[in-house]
Amino acid sequence: MRWLCLDLGEKRTGVALSSPGGTFAVPLCILEHGIGGPSPEEIVLLIDEHAAGGLVVGLPLSLSGSPSRQTFSVIATARRIADYLGSEFSLPDGIVEPEQEGGEDGLFAARATRQRDIAVVLWDERLSTWGAGRLAAPEELRRRGQKKRRGKLDAHAAAVILQSYLDSLEQAQVRENPAAELQ
């Protein structure tokens, strides 16, 4: 299955895409947006264009693993995206969704024209930007201005998050079927 990944930020969202078989991740693009996050229509277009069957959203946690204000903002945005898609939504173990204050805020109140059978998964993104900086081509990043460099890293960070998720799926598959690793 092909996966799309979002590294949500306040002004930009890095997007990555997996290979069709879901084995490796590559940076795809950057979505520029306001404080409310990327528009659900843009996400639906990307899902449809790349025939993605799942959506991974990077979850910012502190290095100790505890949630922060940004964690709850990402959870709320991911919840709205899942609701818009008509999809189920899952949180990592130990993370509790904050209570909704004041009900639906209207940002993603409308639903997609057709429901999609898309898994929406939150995945720990700790150190993804650091990892992205180590993986991105240094000469390419040095030639660009600071804003473009940060934007380029957003897409690479999304790829690091997605690759971590894909690796966890592969590890789980090997644990369930150890003989598969020998084949």
C-alpha cells in the first residue's frame, strides 16, 4: 500500500510519499498555509493523485515522549482531516486526545464528496528534522536561502517520519512471520 505523510507546521507542511509497495519514502512537496493547517482539499488531491491508501501524520513529542501544546494542535488538525476524509483515526499508545472546546470549529466541517477507506495514523516525529538535515544534500541546501532551506527540510522530515513508520510495519511483519525474513 502507498502511504502519504504530513509533517504539519504552523506555516508549512512537508509532504512525503512511499513507494507503491510501501517500502521506502521520498520527499514530495511543501504545502504553504495559514495557522489552521493545510486545506483538506489539497490533501484529498494528493491522496487521489498518488493513489495513497494511508495517511501518516507526524506527532511532535518532547524528547522525553511527553505531549506539548504543539502535540495537541497536531492531534486536532489530524482529527479534522480524518473527519473530513470520513476515516478512522488512531493515536499512539499513551497519548490521550484533548477534549474539544466549543465543538466543531468549521475549518474542515464539510466532508469529502466521497468517503475514502484511508487509515490516518499519528506517528512519533522526534528528531525527524535533525535526521532530515543529515540526509538532505548539503550543497543543495547551502545554495538556497534560509526560508527555502527550512521548506526543503520539511519535505525531507516528512520522509524521515514516513520511513520510520514503514520500517515499523516491516518489523511487525517479521515478528509475526519470522520465516518471511529468510525468503
